[in-house]
Amino acid sequence: MDDKLMTMPLEAKEAHSSKIIRETMEKYAGDIAIAFSGGKDSTTLLHLVRAAFEGKIPWKVFTLDTGAEFKEIKEFIHKMAVDWDFELITLRNDEALKTIEIAKDKAECCYLLKAVPINIAIKEYGLKALLTAVRWDEQEARINEEFFTLRDSPPHMRIQPILHFKEMDIWSYIKKYNIPYCELYKRGYRSIDCEPCTRRHGTEGAERGGRDEDKEKVVKRLREMGYF
């Protein structure tokens, strides 16, 4: 984590993110996808990409279907694909969904329903880079991440343009540009995962305090296997 970047004003953070996004285009052209969960962070990332390319999102947008998302999140994702006119590709591990008991073993569930389809899609689409909306201050397993990180299984560059944004920076950015966001945030959800692993969580305590504790304990291991 870079304390200097974390304390910059919002406008400077936007400029730094835009620089990373444009550098990504220069290096990898069209062999890129963006991960979109429908949450506040990935919506902010999509808007930053649109801003960098005159209102267009030039790359594929991946979203995961685990069979356990909030219906509000799924509806929001598909509405945004129409409103912002981007190519939405839904990733799903159909074989695992036939046998797995959702949320029973949190690590197995996230690995099979999230990491596996992401890794398969990177190979199938021949991607050189994947943009994600992780942030340094959101989760302890992400605190040492870098803006560009080479991953080897499968080989690709993991690019994280908003690492330096704090939680309140995200909401300030959303308010500044009047960006749509999922209605669940208005109902007391502060950080949104699949429905069985998410509960309402107030403003006190950690941002991801409403997420399943067992899953949070294995995030570092999951990230090593391809999870965000």
C-alpha cells in the first residue's frame, strides 16, 4: 500500500487511475476484459474506463453467475450493460453447479464458482489482461497488491486501477458523477457478495464486516487461485 497515493485528493486519484487504464490499452489493445460484480467499486471502475475512452467501454466485461447472487445485483448488472452499451459475458461453472451445495464449504464454493470460470475464460478468450476493482483498504489480503501484477495460472496481467481509492472516495466519485448503483446499498448493505454470504452491516467497523467470516479468512488463498 502506498500511503502517498492513499492520501491524494480525489481528482488526483482519478488521474492516476486514468493513466493506468490508458497504459493498459497501449500495452494490450483489445486482449483485455473487465470484471464487473455490480458492486460500487466495479461500477466506479467501469465509469473510469468510459471516461478514459469518450463514453465507450472498449473491452469485454465479465460477470460471474454463481447461482447465489442477489436478484437486485443481477438486475443492476444487466441494466448497466444496456444503459452503458458494453459487451457483457456471463461466466458460469455449470458442472460445479450440478453438484455443489452453495456456501457449505466457502473456500470450495468460491474456488469452483468464481476462480475456475475466471481462469477458463482468460484462456478461452486469449486474454492478456484482466482489470479488477480491488482496493488496498478493503481487505487485508489485498494490502500488498500492485497496479500491475503478473499472474501465471493462466498467464495474464492482473490490473487494478483503483487500489488507492478508499471506501469514501468511491462514494464521493459516485456522487460527483451521479453514477447509478445497486439499491442494496440503500438498504444497509455496505459490501456485497453472494446472498448466502452477505448480511446488512452498519457504518461501524470494517467495510466487509457484513461478509461471511469463514470466507474472509481464506481470501488470500482464493486470490492465489484466481479470485479477485
